[in-house]
Amino acid sequence: MGIHYDYKSTKSAKLMEKQAKREKKLAEKKAKRLAKEGTKKEDSKVPALDASKPITLDFLTNPNKE
């Protein structure tokens, strides 16, 4: 019977620990995701092709692109 008494008396503490652990895990995931998105946004600054210029074979095969 001692195990049941122990379970009830520590139930709230265990639930609070679980919730704290869950919140910590979510915060770490969010920080990791934000860090990943920040680097992705910086890399995506590659200039797009100009729609007014035609795409030529020379432009596609030129190894010394700008």
C-alpha cells in the first residue's frame, strides 16, 4: 500500500517536471528552427534572371558566369 501513497503524493511534482521538460524541448526546437530559417534567408539572395532579357545558349553554357 505504500506505493500508492507515494504515487499520489508525488503526482503533481512529476506532472510539473514533465511539463517543464516538454516546454524546454519545444523551446529548443523553436530556437533551432529559427536559426535554420535565418541562414536559409541569407542564402536565398541569389539574383533572379531578368525577364526582359532572352535566354541564349551562350548564357546557359558560359562557364564564366557573372
